[in-house]
Amino acid sequence: MATPNKNAKSQLFTVRVPHEVVSDMELLKDDGESNAGFIVTSMRGEIKRRQRKKAKETPES
């Protein structure tokens, strides 16, 4: 039976990434860092950036 795309701890994504983005990622990854580790760290940073931007745009009561 195939492995499901979602379990208790994570979800599997299949995406296409432009070659130049992959090349830049390879240049910037830390020694021993996996592609998944780099992508998850990047996603967390982008989520925080967007949350701050959204909070700044929302007027306080």
C-alpha cells in the first residue's frame, strides 16, 4: 500500500521549482543541511514576515 501524503507530524508536497531557484538554494545551504530543512526554514521565515506585514496593515481597536 502507498504511503499517505499526510501523517501526524508532516505533509508531503510535490512541487516544481525553477532551475535557477534550486541552484541558488544549493549555493546558500549550510553544510549538512538538507533540501527539506532549507525549505522548511524558508517557509517559516516567510510565514513570519507575512504575519508581521498583515498585523501592521490591520488597524488596532
